Amino acid sequence: MGDIDRFRYIPNFVTSVQSSKIINRTKNTLPVLQISIIKFSFLSFSFESVREVKLFPFKKIQERMISGNMCKTEETTQLLPEGD
């Protein structure tokens, strides 16, 4: 399964994400457009963001929001070996 397929299926795992797609790709950097809707009782809020995802195979994934209508975010997910 290619990177494009993986990002397309994010809404299957994160219920607030309505759509997710890679806009372009440069080596291990992926700009990803995501549209999300968060519901609180009878209120709903929609968010759109473009995230820059940098892949460091078998080590980590860095992500930061580069545009959108919500607070700027940055996160890093480290992949650590388990056992041998």
C-alpha cells in the first residue's frame, strides 16, 4: 500500500477527520490536506489544515501544521525497538 493510500484511510481511524490526502511529495516530505469536523452536542466546528509530514523511516515521523484555521501544532512520533 502506497503513502497516498495510507493517508486516505485516516478517517477510518480518527472519527473527526472527514478527508485526508497528500497534495504533493518530495522524497520523505509530504504535505497533507485534512478536513475535520468536531461535534459538541448540537454544535459543530469544521477545520481545514495542511500538515507537513516528514518521514524518517524506522526512526520517527515529524508533523507540523503549515496552514489552516486552527492553532499551529507540531508533534514527533518516535519509533522505538521492542525486545530484540
